[in-house]
Amino acid sequence: MELDLKKTISVLVSKIWLIIAVTVFMAAMFFAWSKYFITPKYTSQALLYVSNMSERKSAILTTSDVSVSKELVETCVVILNSRTVLDKVAEESGLHYTAPQIKNMISAEAVSETEVFRISVTHTNPLEAQIIADAIIKVAPSEIKRVMNAGAVTVVDYATLPVSPSSPSIPKNTVLGGLLGLFLIVAIILVMQVFDNRVKSEFVLVENFDLPIIGMIPSFKLAEKSGTGGKKRVGRRRVK
């Protein structure tokens, strides 16, 4: 079973309105699902700078200092996710969350392989996201210095109150829904074409079996329609 390119394009063009309808329907479904059925989440972020020297005697920053600081960022992220630090963050926030709960809300990563790392707190309540991020900023520098016994952590950007949700992305989900609908309907049409063995015209027999057509059986229903269509019977009236 093979797909002929010209036939395939012809079939898809003939079903264009069905394809458009299914694509729009799926896009609308994903839009409604994202807007009305998914709880929006808000992300508050802060930036911290890591230095490998707590007291710098020279104002000159060497390449070695930068390299060591980059390596310390990964260590800081691990320390930040430790139970000891998270317990203090939970206590500092005053929101009655446990350390495991806060761990599920936060993420930390280096910014473009620099000495700066970003802390993100995601929550359904934007104010609580900011409060937890502020608590991390207060606790993290002293705890990281205590554990590493060297270096320093400086706040670059303080946490702000998020004004718009970070997820779900309604435009992105709408586009994905439309693409999914387009893919599904095209796949269904192509599969139906492959497994459609019906003979729709004499040209199909000639093309598939390479045999001449000796004769054709006419459709009597069509003949009757063409023979009687548009004509009225005229009868004679009996005169008493």
C-alpha cells in the first residue's frame, strides 16, 4: 500500500474544510482548558552573586577567581536545597510550610555559566511566592558561608511581586492544540486513503491492474432518472 503524492494532495485539498475545522476546534479546546481549568502559577525570582573571597585584599579580579566562583555556584545550589536551609526558610517565611513543600516550590540555577545564580519560587499565590523568595535571600547567604567556611554571597536582585502568571502559557497551549488537531486529522485522512480499496472509477482498474476495459455495466437508476427526469406523462380524460 503506497501513497501517491498527487492523490494525497488532492485528497487533502478536498478535505480542507474538515482539516481547518478540526484544527480550530482543538485549538479552542486547549485554549479553554488552559484558561478555565488550569490553576495559574506565579514565579518570583531573585539573583545572588557568589564570590570565592569573603575579604578581598586586592580590587583586581583574576581569571582564577572567576573560575572558582563559577564552580561554587553549583555548590551553593546544593546547599540551598538542603533540609537544614529549607527548614530555616520555612521558619523565616512564617507561612507554615514544611521543608519538602518549599523544596517543591523553588528552583536554583546558574545564569549563563556565570558567578550569578537565579532563585525562582513558583506558587499559586503571587504574594506567598515573593515572601518565600525573600526568606531565601535572608537565610541563604549566611548559611552558604557557614557551610563552605569561605566566600561570600551578595544579593543582586531582590524578589519582586509577580503580576502575571508564569504558567500556563495560554498562547503556547493554544498553538500546540491546533498543531495536534492538524496532525491527527491529516494522519486519519492519510490512513483512510491507504486502506481504501474501493474502485471509484474505471481508471483505477486500468492503473492498478494494467488491464483493458472491455465493457461497462450502466447504472439503470441513473438511466431511469435521465430518461424520465423533467418529463410529464400526458393522459387522456375519459368523457362520460
